[in-house]
Amino acid sequence: MKLLKLVPDHTNLDFMRWRNLALALSLIATVVSISFTIYRGLNLGIDFVGGEVVRAEFVQPVHIDDLRARVDRLGVGEASIQALGNDRTYQIRLPKPPGPETASNAMVSKLRVALPQQYAGARVDAGESVSGKVSEELADDSAMAIGFAMIGIAIYIWFRFEWQFGVGALLTLAHDIAMTLGFFAFTRLPVDLNVVAAFLTIIGYSLNDTVVIYDRIRENLRKYRKMAIIPLLNLSLNETLARTVVTSLTVLIALGVLMLIGPEVIFGLAIAIFLGVVIGTYSSIYISSPVLVWLGVQPDSFLKTEDKEGAEAQTA
Amino acid sequence: MLEFPRWKVWLIAIVIALGVLLSVPSLIAGTPLGASWPKWMPQYKISLGLDLAGGSHLLLEADAQDAQKQRLQAMEDEVSTELRRDPQIEIGDISTAGGRLSFLIRNPTQVDAAVERMRNLTKPLALTGTRDWDVQVVDSTRIVMTPTATGSAQALKDAMGVARDVVRRRIDPSGTKEITVITEGGNRILVEVPGVEDPEALKRLIGQTARLEFKLVDLSANPTDVQQGRAPPGSQVLPMAQGGGFMAVKRRVMVSGDQLVDARQSFDQDGRPDIDLTFNTAGARRFARATQENVNKPFAIILDDKVLSAPNINEPILGGRANITGGFTVQSAHDLAVSLASGKLPVKLNVIEERTVSAELGADSIHKGVIASVVSVALVIVFMLVTYGRFGVYANIALVVNAFLILGIMAMFNATLTLPGIAGFILTIGAAVDANVLINERIREEIRRGRRLLDAVETGYHEAFRAIFDANVTHVISAAIMAYFGSGPVRGFAVVLLIGVVTSVFTAVYFTRMLVALWIRRTRPRELHI
């Protein structure tokens, strides 16, 4: 059987030649993403701003305007209604009820009773109600978790490699998260707790490629002490290219399936990780590696520690 | 490389067999096969999260102000009871305003004695040396009792423990349902009830404070004053539960709901729903004495500071049994009976978060999740096969074994599978082959460099392991942080990722290495097709 080789043997692509162009593009994309996130804002779900969401299923197709008119008449506050895939499944989102921060739940019950009265056979499939207090905590916790994960991983990389690699990992992560945030701000896809879980996953998985490439760079730094840094990076990237492509493809195949035919409740999670893997693959080549050049990593940068280790090994 | 001792082969085989065996009950649950699984086999099962099984999730928070108020009231009762004891000390102008209890001692010579007796009412707190209340004398005749911060914290902690048990008894009086009731973060209770899709009944049941008190009606009160909310000293004005209006009752409690051993819904002689109460010995004795002393006087039955009814005491009630009526429906009488029997909720609880999912939506999610998992696994298997041939087959065997191991370990720890957990499962499937990709690509590379077959395989496994290890540590860091900060479904996702990291290193590195070693030893291949 002839085996599939997506990447031919002995590639010799000059990745680093375009590093400044890639940097410029990445910078622009990051700035655009961040400004989108700031000015347009994320479509934050009730998990983070409080409020109530009801997911209703109807037996007959229902027109959105008709549903909106009837929901408005219930006096449950300003409802935002969205069809979920077809005209028989809708998501009705209601603002936080007035009153103390601990008040919740009032309106979901109202809809639960009212919808089957208005539409025969209608069913409330899911109802969520989050008070302002809880949503604030969830938002704080999520931001903190993402921050801790980024710093924790950067510290681990620093500890396992050198400080320049730690900085590279941190910048790569910041880039990946900013881009994914920008995507969510641009598409107005709702951001809920599952999407935060996806962000944390991206932090773990988008660094996968970076770790593999860094490992190869470290190996080559030891092996080819006379080689200049740019060719050395190119060599490392080419050597790991086949693996980068194959792994990214398997992960994307699995996530693509989940995104296309998986449960729609976790569509946001699936698309976020999918995107994170694509961005992570790019940034492992064009962010993680060039950063080492800018931070002045030279083939002999770590020679001193190497020699010391060697000496210790000999005496031991 | 080739030296793969027999015991290691056996060990790996046993681990895999165990994983498969443990995962089977979860896989066949709900199918006809489920019933035929032998009883002597392991029965561990993965439990489904509420987002897959359907049910209600409630997060309750203690109302701190209410807790403080109740504590002051309880202390007020204790103080009046204590000072009425012989030698009696007369007090006046008692107030609980400003979060502290203060009262005047009428006879200045008794102030020191009163302070002494108040100090005895307070309790020392373990280890800190402070007491739960601070007793001070102000303006030489006024005693002020302030709850200390540590005292309040301790009281809240105790109250939450009681509240948790009360909530559990209220939702599940028979103690047979699979519900979760746990305290969280000091002042919260998390309630998860599978199968309940409308949480309203649940909330009504939990929310009832159900503070039941029997007090004598103050007949000396002037009716006009009572309607205007003014009561004679030692009495208080309470609203009627039905029909409006007010009634003056003595402050002193004859007997309270704390002293019940049982309460159940039944019907009175006219067929109206009522509640039968049974007091414990102490309660029965108090009730008997109070009714003996007050024959032909009315007493008020008070629920949550509202007067339900005020029947006349026709004869002393000695058996420790009573029944209360008050315009109940069968349902409300039943709910109230459950609340009374479960004990008084020591603190008011507010619902601050609520999520429900119907069983239909949950089943739909499982269905779609299973299909997506199967399709992903199939596609990844085909992809690995066409890319790496024989080594792809090994990676695929490892992949399938890995899937069973994840399920088996989850079943063993009775972990909860949530909807994001299914996503975590699929992601793990996609990412777990990464280890094999790393190894196989490295072997290809070493062969291109001209190494001999055995040497190339050896170097491939050895050199790839470093990167595999580091990459997996980064996964563990992010998943562990997720498990720590995340709640419910997200934690379920993190748990699957964590288990997947461990099992995938085992299957992708050790297990495939064994397969490769056994193959090479058996066939002694001359060249490698990879």
C-alpha cells in the first residue's frame, strides 16, 4: 500500500524569510481583534451578565414575529428571540429581573406556563436563570482562570526550556486568545461558560505545536552549535512540518465533525477550539519561533549551562 | 527495544482488559443488553450530568441579613428566658436595632449579676479565645450584646450545615433519590435533582421557612390598638394569614416546630386537608402544661410570623399530638408537612442561579454526541491508516483502547459525563494520536537519515517522548485550572481531558511500543514501510 505523505521528505521552506511580513500581519490582526472586542463587544451570554434564557420547541413552525408579539404581551421584559437552526426551535433571552442582585428565576417560570397555553404542544426544553451576583463571579473566575492558565504554562515552558521560550509561549498564547476573542466579537456568536472552557483548552492545545517545535529547536541548538539562528529555526520548522500538518489535521477532523453534526448546544465550544487549533498552528511557526530571534537567542546562548552540565556529568 | 519482558506484556494486557470491562456497563446501560450483564461483573457506571440526563440545578445562597436577624431574635428569647429565672432581673427597652441586642436593667444593683448571667449565655469559640457575643455595659444600666465576627461566621457555618440537611430532607423525604445537595463556598448550597424539569415545586419546597410557633392570644389587648399595630408590653401584633387583620399574641412561645418529631398531611372530620403534628417528649410536656394552665383561652398557631388560626383550648392536650388547619389545599398541606417534619430552615435561602434541561433535549444531545464521536473516531482511524500503514494500525488500536480506558476510569471513579465532556472526549481522540504522529514522523526521519530499522524505531520513541511529555503537561495545567475554577458541565469537560491525557500517554507510547516490539521480534522485518 502506498502511504499518504502530505508533506514531502526533505522540505526546505524558508519560513523565516517572511517573518517580518507575518509579524506585521499578525500585529494588524491582533490590533483589529482587540479593537473589535473592545468597541463592538462580545455577545456575552447570561452566564456573564445575568438574565434568563429559555429554549422552546414547538410542534408547528412558528414565525418569529408572532412569537415576539406574544412574548412581549407577557410583560417579561425586553426579550431577544433567536431561531436555533429551524423555525420550530427558538431561544428566548430575557434581561435580568429588576430588584436585588440575588433575584432570578421569575420569568422562566412564567414562560414555562405561558408558552404551552399559546402554542399547543410547545415545550420548554431548557431554562436558565443567572443572578447578577453569580454572573459577576463567573466572569471574574473565568478571566482569572484564563490568566492563570496562560501564566502557569509560560512558567512551565520557562522552567523546562529557557526564559526566552517562556516569553515566546506567553506571546503566542496572548496572540491566539486575542484572535479568537476577535472572532467571537466579529461574528457575535454568544460567549458562555462552554466558550471559556474552549479558551482554556486552546491555551493547552494551541501550545502543543509550539512545544514540539521548541523541543526540536533546543535539540538542534545543541546539535549544530555553529549554525546561525535563522537557518536553525528554518531547519527545525521543516523537520517538524510533517508532524505539525498531520496532527493539526487529525484534531481538525475530529473537531470539524463535532462542529457539523454534534449537539448544537456546544457549537460555540467546538468552533472556538477548531479556530484555536488553526491559529495555534500558524502562531507556532510565525510567533513562537521569530520571538526567539528577537529575544536574541543564539546557538551559543545556552552553551555555558550546557558546558557546566557536561562538566558535572563527567565528574558524577 | 525488543526486550519487552513477559510481565510487562501481561501488566499492559490486564490494564486494558480492566478498562474495557469497567466501561461496558456504562455503554450497554439502557439497552436490552444492560439487563443481561452478569451480576458478579463490575457494575461501575458513569453518571450523566444534568445537561444530558435532564433535571434541575439550583444554587441557593444564605440571606446574611436574615441570618443575623434570626440570631439576634434567638438571643433575645434566650435573654428574656434567662432573666425571668430566679432570682429574676427586670429588664426593659429591649431592642435589636443596629445589629445588636440592648436592654435596660431596671434595678442598677443587679447590673453586675445580669452581666455575669449574660456572659454565661455566650459560648467560647474554639482556638480563638474570643466568645461568640461581646457583652458590654453602656451608661451604667444598659447591657449591649454584639455578635463577634468570628461568632457570626461560626453561626453561619453551623446554620449552613443544618440548612443542607433540611433541604435534602425536604426534596427527598424518603432518602432514596440520587440527588446532590452540597454546601459551597461557606454560604451556598448546590442542589441538583435529575428528572425534575420544572423547578418551581422544588423551590417552593426548599424556600418554605416553616417556622411554626404556638403562642397564647393576648386577650387584654385593646382591639383598636392592635389593628394599628400597637401591642401591650410582652406581646406582639401579628398579621392573620387569611382575611387580613391583626392579632395580639404573647411574645413567649408555648411550643415551637423545633420540638416536632413528625408532621403529615391528613384530613379533618369535615374532609378538609390538615396537618397532624406529633411533638417530642419535651415538646409534649410543655404543650400539656401550657394547655392545662390556659383552659378556655385561645392560642394562636403561627407560621412564619402569620397567624394561621387561633382555636380555643377546650381541654388540656396531653398526648403531644395536635393538628392544624388553615385553608390548606392537599398540596400545600403536604408541602408544609414535609417542611415541618424536615425541621426549621435556620436561615433564609435565595435562589441565585437556576438551570433546567428537559430529558428530551438531554437525550438528543447524547444521540448527536455519540454519532459525532463515532464518526470522528472512524475518520481519524482512516486518516492514520492511509498515512502510516502498519504503524497507523497500531496507533488506531491504541486509539480504541484509549477510548475504552477513558470510559472505564470515569466509571470507576463514578465521574459525571457532561455535554462538554463529550466534546472533551472527541478532542482527546483527535489529539491522542498526536503522540503517535510524533513518534512515527520521528521514525521516518531517522530512517531517512540512514539509521537501521531497529535503531530508528528505538530513537523515534526515545526522542519523541520529551515533546510528548511537555505537551501533555501543558494540557494538564490548563485542564486542572479548568477543573478548579469551572462549575458543573465545564468541570466535566476538564475531567475528561485530564483522564484522556494520562490514558493517551499510556496507550500511545507504552502500548504501541509493545505492539511494535512484538511485531519486530516475531517477523524480524528488514525494512520499514512507514
